[in-house]
Amino acid sequence: MEFNKFRIRSYEGQSDRAQVEDLERRCEVGPSESVFLFTDTMGDPICRIRNSPMYMMLVAELDNELVGVIQGSIKVVTVHGHPPKDLAKVGYVLGLRVSPQHRRKGIGSSLVRTLEEWFTSKDVDYAYMATEKDNHASVSLFMDKFGYTKFRTPAILVNPVNHHCFQISPNIEIARLKIDQAEYLYRRFMGSTEFFPNDIGNILRNKLSLGTWVAYFKGDIAWGDFGSDGQVPNSWAMLSVWNSGEIFKLRLGKAPFSCLVCTKSWWLIHKIFPCLKLPTIPDFFNPFGFYFMYGVHHEGPFSGKLVRALCQFVHNMGAESKDESNCRIIVTEVGGRDELNHHIPHWKLLSCPEDLWCIKALKNEGTNNKFHELTTKTPPTRALFVDPREV
Ligand SMILES: CC(C)(COP(=O)(O)OP(=O)(O)OC[C@H]1O[C@@H](n2cnc3c(N)ncnc32)[C@H](O)[C@@H]1OP(=O)(O)O)[C@@H](O)C(=O)NCCC(=O)NCCS
């Protein structure tokens, strides 16, 4: 039978690159009826995993043709209730694609199984993956066939960058942190956040990480003291920025005609009536770059305002960026029903209110009870650290 002929092997950069890119193009992932963002890996199919501590890409080959791919990465994160010290090794499954002509022949399943075997050989405790909740094929494969359980539904928030810079309130101070200072604050204030990466220092030191900033109200604290002596202002917020556009680009896929018309006419109005100062809608139909805001944390009664100011600051960074990354949108992902949603400016049209995260315990002994707690007792509203390397 035909489905016995394919073989699963490791990706080989030189010889497989072109075929993998072609496969990606033929497998655009997204709901057919609505607007979605398509990724362009710019000749480097493993760009989405190569910054992780350990990674693997597998391909399925049939008669010298690549008909499927999958990627995986491994790291150590905080998982509540997992001994010792709430740290667990997790394997992230991403980029599963099977050529449309070869689906329902068990190729997707073989790729997932082989990746899980690699995770197990590396002593991974949990495998997890994220998908659109409307992607029935993917949800059925992972949940029904492989026993993954719904874990979280964080929201992906997307905001366009326009040419006008925001005026940040003169009462608010925004300061850049040194990497060591940022690592200290993250470990102290977000260290117990679900999925907080134990190698946060590697993320902050990566060249794609553009920096970490804090915002606080002027006069609330002398800047030099921030955090280091245990003192923080009553209200404060912090976030870091990752230049995702440096490694891959996005473009709008399958945009409905009405959206195209709306965008074009907006441009026209903007051109004719510049004095109206309407926000410009960027060109989303050609590949463009984006910044990913990660590690968004806030504390205090007025910290929502500070989060908004930091987002405006990042927007202005994007608007002023002259590099090749061509930043046209700012993206972030926050825990489901998180109050942060109200403070982070975003467009509903481009955002995804519920990204479905599913998880599976790979070790049977000892971890099962903990796993049950993780998937049933963890409140879905609890903050989640979304690793910029996995975007
Ligand atoms: C999802 C995808 C990888 C599945 O690949 P595949 O090779 O067809 O999967 P398999 O043949 O191994 O199917 C395994 C199981 O997945 C489920 N499944 C696969 N396609 C399905 C579909 N169209 N509808 C419902 N369930 C489906 C079924 O449970 C199936 O088991 P069954 O055949 O015994 O009923 C493929 O459809 C694809 O590339 N889709 C586009 C990219 C994508 O959505 N990737 C997932 C992103 S996380």
C-alpha cells in the first residue's frame, strides 16, 4: 500500500530546503473564510526553532519527494507542581505540514510519533503544541489520536504600525534595563509564571532581543534603585521586544475582497487628505516584518496605563525602524481572559482571541497525577510566559 512507502528522516539543509519551502507554500494554515497571516521563512525553514536550546526537524519522503515536515524544540520551564522545584523539560511540536495530495495516509501521525520518540530519548516530561481551535484536522490528530489535552487558550494580539508616532504621557518614565537587571526582575517577578523558560538569560542575550524596558510614574522611585534593593514602585510595568522580522516575514493570506477594497480606499483618503491625520493602514499584502513583545508584566493599581505606554513606545520603535526587518505590526500573546488584553492595543481583525495549546505527559511513571493537576486544576486565566523563540 502506498502509505508504507514513505520514510521519516532528519532534515538536511542543503538538499531539502527548496522542497520544504515549496511544501510550506502549498500548506497555508488558516481558516479559509477569514483573514490570516502567512509566514515566509526567507530560505531558512528552521528559523523558528534554531534559537532554542535543542531542536529537530524531520521530513517525510515518498519517491524522492518531500511530502511532510515537522519541527520540535526542547527547553526547561516552570510547570506548577512538577518536582523538583517546579521545573520540567518540555518539547514543543510545531510546523507540522503534509502535502495536500498525501493526506489521510498516516504521514502526519508518523511525523508526530517520531518526534515524540526523539523527545522521549531526551528525557522530556511533556510535549505541547499550539493550533487554531478551528483547525479540525490538527485538533483531531493531536487530541483524538495522540491523547493531547487542552491546556490553555492564550490570545494573540496584533497591532499595525503606522507612520505617526504616539506621544507618551509626560508623567510616565520609560527606561531601558541592562540584561542582568532584566534577568533578575524576570526571575523574581515572573519565575513562577507557567512555562517561564529557565534559560531566560539566553533569550535576553540573543541578538534578536532588542531590549527590555520598564515604565513607572515620574517621582515614584529614583531610577537607579529599581528592583535591585527589593524596592519597586507602587505601579510599574515591564516588557521585552524580539525582532521576529529578522528571521521570517508575514503577509496577509486569503484576504476577503472587501478588506482589500477598504485598505486601498483608506490609502486613497490618506493621500488626498493628509491633513486629516488618519492612521495609515500598512501594506500587509507584501511580506513584512514584526516585533514580538514578550515577558509583559505589570503590578500596581495604575499599571494598565503603564503597559499601554510601553506598547506605544514599542509601536514608535517599529515606526522609526529603518532596518531590513520592515516592521509593520507588533504582536504579543497573553494568557486567555487575561486583563492585559484591555491594556494592549490591538486590532480584532488581525488578532486571534483563542490560540489552542494542548499538552501530553510523555512519562507514565510519577508524573500522571501532576499532569492531571496541570490540565484540570490550573486556572485558565493564570499568566503564561510565551517564549519569543517559539513564535
Ligand atoms: C494536520 C495534517 C498535518 C494531518 O496530516 P495527515 O497526514 O493527513 O494525518 P494522518 O493521515 O496521520 O491522520 C491522523 C489523524 O488525524 C485526524 N485527521 C487528519 N486529517 C483530518 C481531517 N481533514 N479532518 C478530521 N480529522 C483529520 C484523524 O484523526 C486522523 O486519523 P484517521 O485517519 O485514523 O481518522 C494535515 O492535514 C496538514 O498538513 N494540514 C495543514 C497544516 C496544518 O494544519 N498543520 C497543523 C498545524 S498545528
